[in-house]
Amino acid sequence: MNSEISGTMSSHELGSYFSNDYIYFGDIINAPEISDRQAQLIVDLLALRQGDQVLELGCGYGRITNRLAEKGVQVTGLDLSPVLIKEAEEGAAERGVKVEYVLGDMRALPWRDRFDAAFLWFTTFGYFDDADNERVLREAASSLRKGGRLLIDHANRYYFLRHKSPMCYVTRRNDNVRIDIYSDDVLSDRSNIERIVVRDGCVRRTYLSFRQYGFSDYVRMLQTAGFKNVECYGQEGGAFTSDSSRLIVVACK
Ligand SMILES: C[S@@+](CC[C@H](N)C(=O)[O-])C[C@H]1O[C@@H](n2cnc3c(N)ncnc32)[C@H](O)[C@@H]1O
């Protein structure tokens, strides 16, 4: 276990990981047609209708929020990273859509009883210790109107753990490379990523650590936060099994 990269993430560590390099390799990881499919899946699983007010927590550079806005949904995107929020705003302007982008922390949200739905997409949950992760769920619940739905899309830990740890994953764009070294901490149920980016002759090293909750953990945490009817799906919205690469949880306030 590497204690340096285990446990809760600080805002500074998150800001370093989710910055310009994250945007630069973004379309290689999620090609535009993949993001199109993911946005449609979110519409289907949350049963979104034109005019619904929807909140994405950890919206990144707006690859999902801007697409949802094109579908007629009223979207708000919140993120901790000013660099990513700026990119998201530019993307919205390019697409000619209106999205409310807010710089903020998902652990302390400014809204009460406002949204029809909220979601955290692409492993955007579990960065903190259990108390703060559960606080995120309570804040999401408070932001939703009664009957509002919450969706969380996360790596499926059973699928994840099938790969021998540490695992190395290389992404290349032009002459630049991003090397992700994944390791699992079986004592804290966290996965850790050490990321080395070699870009334009510079080397940058950042870290990400996230908690790997199972479905029964989500049920317990979501019910404690005030949700009911907790359901799960695999990637593409099919049945969730140990072979699913993703665990998608949907619950109702
Ligand atoms: C894995 S990215 C996913 C981005 C986006 N959901 C997507 O699918 O492209 C996680 C995002 O969560 C944001 N984030 C991390 N911690 C946060 C916090 N405490 N409050 C708000 N956003 C946060 C990061 O800045 C990053 O943009």
C-alpha cells in the first residue's frame, strides 16, 4: 500500500488531477460518439423530459451537460475545477446552448428542493472519506425536489479487481502520453491512480484515489441520506452483474 495516495483527496490534489491535461486527453478516453450515447443513457435512466431541471455534480468540461442542454433539458453543472468550468462554458457557447455552470464543492451545495434529477457520472463519487462521501449524498438529496431522482455511475469493483494490480494504462495523443498506474488498497477498499503525463517535453505527476463501494453499500448510504427505491444497472443500462464494467445506481427522494 502506498500511504501517499490512499485515503481522502484534498481539494488541491483534485484540482491538479482534473486540469488542462485531463481536458487534453478527454476525447481520446471518451470519443464524441461515446459521450453522445452516455448522454442519451442518462436521459433514459432518469426519464428526463424537456424542461426538467437537472444537476450534474462534478460536471468536468461539460461533455455530458452540454449534450443534455441540446436535448432541451435545463442543466446546471457544478465542478471544483475553474479550468474545467471555463472549458465547459466555452463548449456551451460553441454549441449555442444555455447551461448554468457553478464553481463549487459537492460537499456543500447552495440549492434546496430545486432539481428534478441529479447525477454523478464517470466515477465522480467516493473521493473522500466515508463521512464526506455520505455528506455528498445528503447534499444531493437536499438539492432535489420530493420525488426527484439521483443517478451515480461508477466503476464496478468486481470487474475492476479482476485485473492484476498494479495495472498500467497508456493513452497517447500525437507525441504526448498519459500513463495511469492503477493499484488497489484492500485495507481501505480504495483504488488509486498514479498519473504521469508527458506533454510537450514536460512531465507532470498527479494522483487520484476513490472508494470502491458495492451495491449494498450504496443502498445503505442512499437510504440514510433520505432516498428510496434504489435500483442498479450495468453499463448501457442492462442488468448489473460481476461482469459489468460499470455500476449505475438510481434512487428516488
Ligand atoms: C472523473 S471526472 C468526471 C467529469 C464528468 N462527470 C464527465 O463524465 O466527463 C470527476 C469530476 O469531478 C470534479 N470534482 C471532484 N471533486 C469535486 C468536488 N468536491 N466538488 C465538485 N466537483 C468535484 C472534478 O473536478 C472532475 O471534473
